[in-house]
Amino acid sequence: MDHSEVQAGCFGQFFARKARSRAPLQRPRPSPSSQAQDGPSEGTAENSHVYYQVSETLKTGEKTQQGDISYFNPCCDFSYGKQDERWIEQQQPPSYTPKIPTLSNTSDVCSVIERTLDKKSSDLRALSLKIHDHPELMFEERYAHDVLTEFMAEHGFKITKHYLGLETAWRAEYTQGTGGRVIGINSEMDALPGIGHACGHNLIAISGVGVAIALKAALQARPEVSAKIILLGTPAEEGGGGKVILLERGGYDEMDACVMCHPSAGLPHSTSLGSSTAMQYFLVEYFGHSAHAGGAPWEGTNALDAAFIAYSGISMLRQQMKPDHRVHGVVEGRNWLPNVIPDYARMRWIARAPTSEDLIPFAKRVQNCLEAAALATGCRIKLTVETSYFNLHQNSVLAQDFADIVGSRYGLAATSASTSASTDFGNVSYALPALHPAFAIPTEANGGNHTLAFAKAARSEAAHSATIAVAKGLALTGYRVLTDAEFFSKVQATFEQGKKSEC
């Protein structure tokens, strides 16, 4: 593993974003008590830490109105490895039983964690299927909110529903003794429009639950240890930046470190501890003037022309883009007819770069293309610079410990391969020591994240078994954060040194 980890740094002062209030959303939801089915249901598919936010220089357009929610797809495709090397579903999963003892001074605690997760595995599987079979879009995860908080309350956690003003966010807390360190864990819940849990957030949800419950059992086996466990139910990873909002509102302030995981297509029986890409989202609207396209087109101001000029400008920009940068978008409209000059057009764009530092100038060039199109056509422009997702900073000490554990105990090979995916957990990793391994589940060929094939894979027994193995590894690493002062000192030092290295 590469220990030259880069952590948060001084360029963060260039970033800022505005939290947006969101109007309450009303939607019928199934009862949390409904049972998971063997087959898919017929339900419809849908931290004071220094914190770094979106460049003020990008925010020259009009801001969103209160209550606006921008739906977009950040494509959190955490796939790694070559296509022909990935875990195809016909391959048999390993047993994930411990191979050799590790952490010998806490071997009893290791056994407690592993036995707890093994005992709860069937309950966690049922919980996963409930969430999978009732997919909900970002900020609408009401069913998942209810079943997850109910489950955690049944396991002795103090629950805060609708956490920090977000209707579908929640917090589950367990405290033992006074003082002590605090481990944070995240559970994601949202699905994708039309293709349901095609990013496997049902597995992320139960992995967080499993880690928290296993850590509680481990602490209860060591009553002399003072510590706190905080599990956050984090909505809207798929575009809404739920973790960014919670971070801004203090949801991560108590945590000394935070962990979570993410399923992906990848090498068989493996986990990836690489970084992710930084991402900036734009919503641009062009306002023109309609006219009869055949009778008096000169009287019109064509908003669709502005969209096409912007699209062409960004397409030409790709010639000068670095190979590891990306930009992609779509054109939308309303009531368009071929014989009417369109007076309105809307575009959604996502710019990506390897790091947040790289993203700033690149996103500015994309913005220039969008603004130039309005100037060229005489249209009025409303440009919304939305939530920025930072690149993921894996804490190298946490990562090495996790890799050692899952490699020696569960036969999971670790790679440091990075991904083109983007995640709002990247922002969390700039604020405190963090760990976010991706792990492979078996899927079909070309069936990575954000495909119907991956949605099917996220429901499989093999995917569940892989999730439980990774949860065990995260719980064991989390336990060291809580109980091993020397280990945690190294975690902190790595994080602080990373910040200094970027100044």
C-alpha cells in the first residue's frame, strides 16, 4: 500500500457553498413492518473542523430559489480492475471465515465482533432486502429512514430522527462511560431513478448498521472502555450532497474518525482503497423569446441555440482537457415545437478532475462556455453552481490496518487503484480522518454500478456475504480507533501531516 497519502490542505479556502432549504416532500410510503420478499417487490423504483467548500469564483450566476432540489447523477461507479478480471456472478464466493488470528491482544474482542455480525447476518439480510425492494430517490428515503431507525432502536441505540433539519437523515448513538474517543459510521440509503438500488446503497445501509452493532457488543465486552459510536443515516449521495449538508451543520463535529464502505464491480474477493474524483455540478437555464419559426423567426431569441452553442463549446474544450478530466451533460426543454423558436432551455453539466485543486480551474472553463453561449445568442442566463464533491482522502493508517485485517482474516485482497467515481464522503475525508473502501460483489459482464445488472447483484447472497466481511474489517479497525491510543495518534498525525503538505 502506498503511504504517501494526501490529506486536506490550504486550497480549501477557495471553496464555499450555500445550504439550500428544501420543501417537505409528501409521498405515500410502505409500512416499516412490511416483510422482505424472496423476490423483488412491485414498489416503484426512485463537522469545529476546518472544512473546505465550492469556489466563490464559480458562483457568479443566480442562486437557486428556496426549496429547489437539483436532481443529478454523480455516477458513483466505484468499479476497479479490468473488465475481464472482474468478479462475474458465476464465480463462487469465499467463506469469509477467519484464516489466522490478528490483533492478538484483543482476540476476544475480535471474536465478539465476528460472532455478533454472524449472528445478525440474517436480520441484516432481511433489512437489506426491505430497502432494496422499496427504492427511494434522494431526500425521499422515508421508508429506509423508518426501518433503519426502528432497527437501531431495537438494538439499544439512542435515535434522533430527521437529523439536523433533513427529513430523511438520522443519527443512532451509543455511549459507554464518559469521555473517550468517538467513531463515526455512515449508512447511505438513496436509489437511482428508474433502476433502483443500482449502486448498492442497501448494502451500504446495512454495513453501517452492522459495524455499529458489532462495535457496541465489543464495547460491552470491555465495560472499562469509555467510547461513543455515532451512526449517521446520510441521504442523497446520488447528487444531493447529504453528507456535505450534515457536515456543514455540525453532524461530524464529535467524530474522531469516520468509516463507511461501498460495493462495486471489481476483482474477485477484493477491496479497493484508492481515491475518487472531485466533481462540480452546474445547472444552467437559458431564457429567450418565442416567435413563429416560419413567419418571423427574426423576432425570436432562441434559447435552444444557446444550449447548442454551450454544448459545442464544451465539446471543443475536450480537445484541451487533460486525459483524467471529464465533463458531461444533457439538454432539456419544455413544450418545444419545430415551428416555434424555443424561449427556454435547460442543461445539467458535471465536471470532474482528479483532485479538488484541479477541479477549480477546469470547472471555471466549463462555466465560461455556458456563459459565452448566452452572450452569443442574447439569451438571459441563470447559472446555478451546485454542491461540489471533493476527491476522497483515504487515511493511510486506517487503510493499512483495514487491509491487513480483511486480508489475513477474510481473504480479501486490497488494491490502491483509484476510481473515476465521485462521492460526498470525499468532503468528509477533508474534515477528519476517514476510510471508505470499495469492495467487489459479483455481477454480470459490463454490469458495474448504475446498471440494472448491478441492482440485481446488490440483492444477491454473495453480495451480502461480501458486505458482512467488509463490515467486520471496518468494525475491527474502528475498535482500534476507540481503544488503541498509539494507533489513533498515528491516524491523527497522518491526517495533520497531509494538511501541512498541501499548504
